[in-house]
Amino acid sequence: MDLMFKALLGAGVVLILAALAKTRNYYIAGLVPLFPTFALIAHYIVGKGRSLEDLKATIVFGMWSIIPYFIYLATLYVMVDRMRLEASLAVAAVAWLMAATALVSVWVRIHG
């Protein structure tokens, strides 16, 4: 049942994004993914199953995770003028993956 709720929540976000993309205020679709839907779920799961210190570490790591997302957005912003949309999205996703890998590597080295 818990998995079904999470799937419905994700589907609901996709529907909201699709609806917003068709409105005059289409740019708000860029804000919706930043609503902490999955962060709420993750923090609840960590908060219920682990210590308060583990939850706080998860929160701090989440703060640092803004960096890979920013790199994704910056890469996409530059690439959409140079490539097809699909290729731009792929390059930006790879940039995010590289930044996220670097973040995890540094985090493990410092906190591991």
C-alpha cells in the first residue's frame, strides 16, 4: 500500500507539471519539481527508521545536493542553444550524474 501511495504521488506531480506547462505561467512547471515531495518521503523514512543524527546528516546532504541540480540547469541552459532538446537534456543529465558522483565521493571521504 505504501508503494502504491508513492506511485500515485509521483503520477500526481507529473499531471501537475503537464497542466502547468500548458498555461500562460508555464515557467512555474520549473518550480514544481522542487516541491519536496520525495524529500518529505525520504525524511519521513529516515526519521522513523534511523537516529536523529542520521536524519540531520540526510538533511545536510540534501542541502549540498542543490549543487548537482544547479549544474544540470546551467548545462541545460547553455546546451539548448547548441543542440536538439533531447540531446541537451541528455548532456545535462550526464552533467548532473557527474556532479552527483563527485558530491557523493567527497561526502563519503569527509563523513565516511
